[in-house]
Amino acid sequence: MNPHKADSFFQKVYEVVRRVPRGRVTTYGAIAAYLGSKGSARMVGWAMNHSHKTDPDIPAHRVVNRNGVLTGKHHFGTHRMMQQLLENEGVVVISDKVRHFDALFWDPGKAR
């Protein structure tokens, strides 16, 4: 992929992630689908991994996998940092998985 195209895609991902409400979570796939790239969930993951280097104000901790599992946790400062950030927002995490994931899921395609 063209590096400029990737940068543009990453910026679009970051714009969506900044809109995820506090205390809610979304998924890599939901972001990809919203951006018209349904099969690009992995690319959204790469954007999230890179977000820590570009802008610390991107709430990357609010992006989980399609089952509500904290698959990106190893990209945070410590092993528990992603969980701690979510718990600070009232999200319950048990065994690296968001409890009541369906109720807390925020779909960017249905958001106002």
C-alpha cells in the first residue's frame, strides 16, 4: 500500500476512535466497515498500534476485537494498562474481555 494512502487511512481511523464515547467500546471491524473497508480490520489494528507513537490523545483502549477481547493490550505501557483505562471509565473487564460487551458496543455506523 502507498505510504500516503496508509497515513490517510490511519488518520480516518483516529477520527472515528476519538468519537467513541467514554465508557463504551468499538471493534476494529466496525471501524473498518464504517470507513468502507470492511475487510481491513487488521489495518485498523495497525493504525491503533501506531497511534501510541503519533497522538497520545487517541483513546485506543476503547478498541477491542469482535468478541470484546483486549487483543491490543500488549501495545500499552504495561500489561494491565488497557484494562485500567477501561475500568477508569466504568467498563468491567474480566479475563481480558469486556463484560456486557454487547451493551457497551458503540457502532460508528449507527452513531449520531
